[in-house]
Amino acid sequence: QVQLVESGGGMVQSGGSLRLSCAASGNIFNRYNMGWYRQAPGNQREFLAQITTGGNANYADSVKGRFTISRDNAKNTVYLQMNSLKPEDTAVYYCNADHWLGTRNYWGQGTQVTVSS
């Protein structure tokens, strides 16, 4: 069982930055591909970024060039640096852990990000 706890959300003005963190329990963090998703009211959950166990990152087109995902295996933590934020980035942001074998998948409880114009 892996527990994920997100932090770092809040309110920011358009053009501002936030860094989200997701701390994972357990000592097998490096066996999981880690991802960030978001869900705005009335919308489906949307993929944003993933970083593999090997450190390779990929991004949704909507955030490419503005968001950066990174991981610190020693701290069991994954980060999402968000720059040039827009009002349409307003959503609840979720952390996801996906075992590299595809056998287990976990979600955090989410953290609210609100971008004002």
C-alpha cells in the first residue's frame, strides 16, 4: 500500500508560479512511475505529466514548456513546478503512483490550485 499526500496548492495571480509536492509512504517509491493530473469542475480528470522510474518525463501539450515534473527518490517525493499560470489552470491537482509493472495504482487526495485573472 502506498499513501500519497499532496501539498503546495493555493491561490496565485495569473502569470505566477506554484510548486506542488507529493510525498509517498513506504520504501519502494523508486518502483513507481509518478504522475500529476488535474480535474476542474464539470471536467474529466486530465493527465498533465509523468516521470518514470528512470527519470524520463513526458507532458500534456497543454502544460508543456510551463510545468516541470521532477522526483527525489531519497525523499520519496515528486514535484510539479508550475510557471506562467493561467486562470484555466484552476483545478484540483492529484498525484498518481503507477507501479512500473502496472500491477498497482494509487491516488492522492488532491490539492486545490486557483489562478485569478
